[in-house]
Amino acid sequence: MGRDAAPPGFTRFRADVAYDGTGLAGFQLQPGKTTVQLRLEVAIQAATGGFSRVHPSGRTDSGVHARAQVIHFDSATRMAPPQLLRAVNAHLPPEIRLTRVARPRTEFHARFDASGKEYRYFIWNDPVQDPFTRTTQWFVPWALDVAAMRRAAALLRGEHDFASFTANARRDVGSTVRHLRRLSVTREGPEITITASADGFLYKMVRSLVGFLERVGAGKLTPNDARLLLDARERNRQVPTAPAQGLFLWKVWYGAISSARADEE
Amino acid sequence: MGRDAAPPGFTRFRADVAYDGTGLAGFQLQPGKTTVQLRLEVAIQAATGGFSRVHPSGRTDSGVHARAQVIHFDSATRMAPPQLLRAVNAHLPPEIRLTRVARPRTEFHARFDASGKEYRYFIWNDPVQDPFTRTTQWFVPWALDVAAMRRAAALLRGEHDFASFTANARRDVGSTVRHLRRLSVTREGPEITITASADGFLYKMVRSLVGFLERVGAGKLTPNDARLLLDARERNRQVPTAPAQGLFLWKVWYGAISSARADEE
């Protein structure tokens, strides 16, 4: 599955896609399941009259949301991007929406051209759950020490081998070294937001980082355990995987990330 | 149904309640329907072992949400407020939550003592619907002129006869004059928030005001039509009722509202 250009007579399209992953079995096609890819391919076919394979910047797991997933596909349609956006949206269920359609250069590849990604994870940290964020936040009723979570996050930022923070290292082809440019923890009232951006992420890496940070916030682990875990390079029961419903694929970058930009908090 | 004190051996409780009204048939008990009142009375009985009638600050319609509805009820329970809050929440479905329980003076009445209310109405104004606000905002795909909506809102603020802005004037006992202290229209990106506060509201008044403001924003009516409608004192087809899912009962005030506080935008 290498890079290729749109075949003659076909146009390559790039689209930004938002989805509420609550009732969906993740992005990728799976026999007998309703996935984002299935819904998109069915809607594009209904809108254009021809089948298009949909390629995302990367998969998202069952129950994970996207504010701006990026996909590409080739189509023989003559529709202009705004028209295609309306036509595809008319065939999508309301939990999935194209928010933008563009005609990139003909070799644009949603996955291979991605230079970085940002995920956000939301925690509702209050003794009482919020009725309105049940499907978009992780409800943690015990008190979390955000200052401790920030100290742990600071130790995780930068370039490290994150083998201890992936659910299945064997699923990750090649190196488990990643450059975590940003890992921030902010609180506004009962809502804690964890923002992670990197050149790329391992399988379930963000949910593993969040699972670890929650344990630190709860006082069950210390910020310094981040060092020990990074050094261990092996998954450990001290790193739980945070639940899917709090996770959003927030942004995908294409093109060079300014090297002048220092690692952020 | 007059004001009364808690009977001997009973304690009066006040609670703030948040609910996602999406799957609920409004607040009030109705044969064969799942309502907020039914869920609360069942949960309180399960938590305390005795039946308590629940009295709200006012009803909300089917599909309408509450960030902070206020209720009162009497119970023979010996539980302290924080304990009662946890016990009742443990028996409520996740779309309804007590967010605070208190012991007010024994004659406190959620409806008769309310001195004012604030509602907020949310509109998602963008050509593409947002997958995450389908059940909490009204999706309006055509462009809305917020400046025109504000001019109309300014004419509606203050003390007026709002008979043209209620769904069924006969359902409103007594005067249809209300003092609309605040009616503001703000926009942040695609999200328009309409905030309305008053000493009291007529039946479906907020959704009627929003329905009218949307028509002004869409250019189908002019701000000055507000004057004509107020003067007409009769419901008119020019005032549609905005859908329930965008409406939140946001706050209920008890005690005097400072008379120094001028009408706000």
C-alpha cells in the first residue's frame, strides 16, 4: 500500500471529518460492524455514483471521537468540493460530518504526508457526573492533583522510547521512539483537558499516557514514576488505558512543523 | 396547592438538578411516560425508603434540558445533605443528577419563592451540523444576522405584555405581562447563545422569543416587527416556536433581585 497518484480521469480529494464515535466501532472497516470508513464509503458512493476507497490519517479505536480527522479518496465525479461536501453529508448519519473538502495536489496522502497530530482527552473531575458529557469525557469522581500530573507530563515530553505506553508493542511496526512535542494538563472548573501532540503516536499511546497521569493525579503513582516507566520500555500494570469516550483526534498537521517551535508545556 | 411547611418529623430539602432532557417527556408526571419527576421520586424513595412528592421551580417541556433546575421535597430521612445527594444519585439514570442538596428553612418553596429565572438557548449556525451538539443545539444552516437579532432583542427587553410570545395564552393564568430583564444574543464562531432572564416566563415564551429572533436573523422579519407583535398581544404565525433541544433552564434565583441592577443587554 504505497503512495500513488489519482488514476487518469479521477480527482484526488482531501476531506476533514468530524465524528461522534459513541455508537461506532472505530474507523476501519470490520465485518458486520458499523465503522466510520463504512459510513463514508457508502455515502461517497451514494453521492458520486462510484466507489471510492477512503484513506484516513490513521485509525481511531471504537468509541474514540474526531474533531478533525483527515481522509483522502479518488473519485471520477465532476462535482466541485463545496458541492461534494453537501452531497456526501446528505448521505451520512448525523454523527459523522465532512467539515471541509478540498482538491489537494494529486499525490496527497492523508497518512504518509501527515507530519504530526494533536489529540485531546477530557476528564470530568467532580464527585457528581455531568449529564451532558457522559459520552465525551471520562468521569473521575475522586480528587485529582493537577500540579502532580503536570510534573509527570513534563518528564514525558520530548523524544523517548514510549514502549511502556502502548497497548501492544508488537502492533507498532518499527521503532517505539516518538517525539512528544506537547503534553499539557489544564483544569477549568471540573473539566481537565490533556493535550498531546507528536510526530506520531503508538497504538493506544494517548490513552496510556492519560491512564498513567490519572494515577499520578490520584496519588497512586508519583511524577517520578514517569522516568522509571520510560526506562522499563515494557508495558506494566501501573499504566492503565483510559476509556475511549474521552479521546478526540483534534488536528492533523501536513507540511513541516517549524523547527523553531520549542516543546511546549 | 398552597405554601406549607414540612410536616412534623419530616425535613424539607432543596436540591439543584441537572438533566439531559433528550429522552425524557419533560418534567411533570405523565401516565406511561418517563419524566424527570418520575425518575426523581423513584430515586428518592429508593434512597430514603419513603415516598416524597417532588416540587420544581417550574415545569420544563419534553426535550428541554436543565443545568440547574431547583426542587424541594420533604422526607423523614435522617441522612445529611451530602449523604442524601450520593444516595439519590446512585438510583438515578445518568441523564439526571442532583448537583447540590441543602436543608433550607422549613417553608422554602421551589416555585413560590423563585424570584427569577435564566434560560439559555443555543444555536449551531453553520452550513454543516456539528456531530457533538445534535441534542443540545438548534442547527440553523442559513446565515443569521446577529446584529439584527440584537436590535430586535433590545425592543423586547423590559416590561411588556408578552401574549404574542406564548404558545397558549389561556394556559397562562392571570397576567401575560412579564419583566424581561435580559435578552442577549452573542456569537462565538458558529455558536449563537441567546440568554433570557425574567421574573417569570409564560408557557413556551423563551422558545417563541428565539423563534422570532431567528426569523429576524434570517432576514424574514425586521427588528421593528418586535414592536408590532408586542402591540398585537396575540399569537401570530410570524412567531414560530424554536425546537426544544436548544433550550436549557440555566438558573433559578431566590430572594430579592437587586433593584439597582439595570436591565442588561
